[in-house]
Amino acid sequence: MTKRPPETQTKNTRRAFLKTLGASAAGLVLAPTVFTQRRSKKCIVIGAGFAGLSAAYKLKTAGWDVTVLEARTRIGGRVFSHKFAGTDLVCELGAEWVGESHERLKALCHDFNIPLQKHQFEDYLLRDGKVYRPGEWGFSSQAKAAFEKLIAGYEKLTPLAKSKLDKYDWWTYLEKIGFNGDDLRLRDLMDSTDFGESIRHVSAFAALAEYAESSPKNEMDYKMTGGNSRLAEEFAKRIGPENIHLASVVRSIKQSPRGVVVGGYRVYPPPPGSHAESLPSLSEITADAVICTVPINSLLKIKFDPPLPPAQRDAAERLTYARICKNSVLYDERFWRDENFSMVSDVTSHYYFHSTQSQPGKQGILTSYAIGEKADVLASQSDERRLRIITNDLVDFNRDAPKLARGIASYAWQRDEYTDGAYAVYKPGQWFGIRPILARPHGKVLFAGEHIADWQGFMEGAIETGEAAAAQLIH
Ligand SMILES: Cc1cc2nc3c(=O)[nH]c(=O)nc-3n(C[C@H](O)[C@H](O)[C@H](O)COP(=O)(O)OP(=O)(O)OC[C@H]3O[C@@H](n4cnc5c(N)ncnc54)[C@H](O)[C@@H]3O)c2cc1C
């Protein structure tokens, strides 16, 4: 997407909608008196994912004293690069693609000298045991025309029309505009990888906005050379590792006229090399403000004093997260041949793509990206059984796939202790119904994170909200 001037954005984009209509309701503009009286400038940032790290970096650059508290024994949160032992091959078990439209993410990679490499694909289709090459499969002409018309009309949607669209699920809406059964099933196979659940559960507005505002490849454009975790490491260098406390789980946030006191516990033993040992006790940390970036599952476990307003707690309880299981398999040969190989399928492994595009070597990694129930099926197997399922699912494409497999690295995000899913799924009525409520600050606690972002479900969204929260404090 080419960057549009701000006035145009204000009128037309999904992002601008929250900024204009939602801004006061969402409480994004803080009362100026809240922070102007401060004597010191100290902020506790909860969570060292991209929202937390970008907030901490911005505050640090502005001269604030920042402490980042992170529950895990690593930084990066849902950005989690993996290198197979004995190889130089890197794949991503969390966030994969950097989008063409993701301006902040691209700018940070540029500033921190992290090269981006092309990570675009041409999809094969594997259906009912038959393989179709890119270009050999697609939608009916009626569905294609209806979809094009829908995208073309997006710019002209009024706020009321957007709000009405939000009440539908994506499947029902596509059916309403003329998709036949086969078109719908195909669309579901493809789009469910974007949302992590069947399109029967996704707000039609959230879906349309994503496709209408995205780059032609739906933001599946680049990845960071060497792994997306590099950006987390670069942030950490600049924030100062001594200011980032790993294995530190926040469980309480108490506000008083003197400031905000954050408490919790440490996960013992602190990992070697972390600075958790320098943390006297979480309950002793007091700051002028807190930026809380934890996913909703974790937020609901934090005791707020004063408590979160009932509407905000209710909104949090209603938000669910996608089930995604990523399974990267190392093969002795790149039997898929095409550098830009990917394949949508109707089997458990769901979507395959070549993770080692542009990485030299004979060996290569194909990642299976399974969503919803398929993700749950794979998550409950042992590594050995998962490997068998994923490689056997490929035999219609290449019957030697099982023999060539050497190892597997999997991560089932729906089983992650802190996230309980991959990213937020806004169901019908929720995009405009609960998202603005979740973004409201609570006294001196500001919220950030993918789940409340305009670029929701993306690294860009995490950064956008982290930087916005920091900017609220700085000004
Ligand atoms: C499988 C998968 C695929 C994805 N694909 C893409 C993609 O291709 N492109 C893209 O742009 N994005 C993608 N994303 C989304 C992207 O990863 C997220 O939007 C982004 O990383 C979220 O950042 P965040 O800071 O909001 O949350 P997180 O990264 O989850 O950070 C929150 C941090 O808070 C910590 N925490 C939780 N509870 C506590 C507590 N009580 N105390 C202290 N710390 C706590 C967590 O451990 C975590 O580190 C994907 C995500 C997944 C899971």
C-alpha cells in the first residue's frame, strides 16, 4: 500500500477509524494533567515483546528511566526465531512476514542495520490428493468479480457501513455477495491462515480491511535476514540489558497518588546471563507510569487496584485468540525446487511454505502452518507423530518427503502460557464493539500490544501501539 497523506487516511482507512471515531471513546488521548506533575520520569514496561521493547526504547531515548519486566526467560514474545542445531538455517516459530506497508517496522530495521530479504510465495494447491500448480486453480469468475467490487468500494464505506459490516462473519458476507460453496471453502482455506481460525468466526469488517489496506501479497513481503528476533536483540542493546528483567511475572498493579506499584514473582532460578538477580522484589518497584503490553490472557491474571472498570474487564473476557501451530521440518533436500514454493492444502498440515528461501545450503526447511482444530490436533501429538503426519501429508506432492525429513521444531501458540493463542481474533461485532474499550488507559497505566492495534495481528501493530503509549508519556 502506498502511504497516503494523513488527511486521506483520516477519511478512509481502518486505522484512521479508531483514531478519529474511536479516539475519545478509546481514551487514547490522555488528560494532560495526569503526567505533567511528575518529579521523576520512571516507567515500568510490562512485557518484552515488540510493543514493550518499542515503548521502552522510545522512552529511554527521551531520557526516561525504564524498567522492563518480562515473564519469559527470553525477549521477543511472539517473535521467536529458531536455528536448527548443526545448521545455519533459521526459521520463525512466531511472526513470519514483514509487510510492504509496515512503515515503522521497516524503518526500525533500516535504522538498526537489519537487512530485509524477499519472502514472497506463489501458492500451489493440494486438494483431495491432487496437486495444482500456481495459476492452475482459483475462484469462479463470479466470485472474482464480486471480490474486486468489494475491495474497490472499501474506500467509500461510511463509518456506519463499516460498523454494519462488522456485524457479519466473513464467510456469511462473502456468500451474500455471490461466492458459491466451492469458492467459500477455498477462501476459508486461504484466509484462515491470516486469521488463525475459520473465516466463519471472523468479523467481515476486520477481514475486508485487512485485504483492502494490504500490499498485493497481503503483507507477506519480507523477513529479517538472520531471523526476526534480531530486532528484539537490537532493541535490547539500546534499552540496556540491565534494564530488562527476565523471568519476572507481574501479578499486581496498584495505583496511588505517589505512583504505581508493580508486584509479582520471579520464575526461579533466573536464567544465566539475565539480570533478574538484580531485581530486589517486584513489589518494591514504583514508577510514575506503567505501560502494560501483555496479551489478554495474562492481563486477566493481573490484580488491578483500583480494579479495571467492569466494561474493560468484560471486553477482555470476551476477546479470544487464534489457535496456530507452526511446524518447521528440516529436509535433506529442497525437493519442492521453487525458491518461492508454498502450498495451501485441505489436510491437517494446512499451509506449507519454504522457510529457507534465500538461505544457502542443500538442506532446507518447509514450515507447516496449521490453524484452528488442525492446530489442536497437531499440538496434542509427540514430535515424532507430528513429523509423521506432516511429512505424510506431503506424499501426494512428493512421495519421498517422509524419507528426507531430518528434524522438526514446533510451537503451538494456543498452548503458550502467556498468550493462550497466536493473536487476537475479532469476532463479528467486536472490532468496533470491544477493541476501543480495551485500548483505554486505566489511570497511570497505559495499554499497548498487537490486540489493540490498527495493524492488529502484526508486528507493526505491536510497535505502533508501544510507540504511541510512550509518546503519550513523553508529551
Ligand atoms: C504463529 C504466529 C504468526 C505470526 N505471523 C506474523 C507475521 O507473519 N507478520 C507479523 O507482522 N506478525 C505476525 N504475528 C503477530 C506478531 O507476532 C505479534 O503481533 C507481535 O509480535 C505481538 O507483540 P506484542 O508485544 O503485542 O505481544 P508479545 O510479543 O506477546 O509480548 C508480550 C510479552 O509480555 C510477556 N508477559 C505476559 N504476561 C506477563 C506478565 N504477567 N508479566 C511480565 N511479562 C508478561 C510475554 O511473555 C511477552 O513476551 C504472528 C504471531 C504468531 C504467534
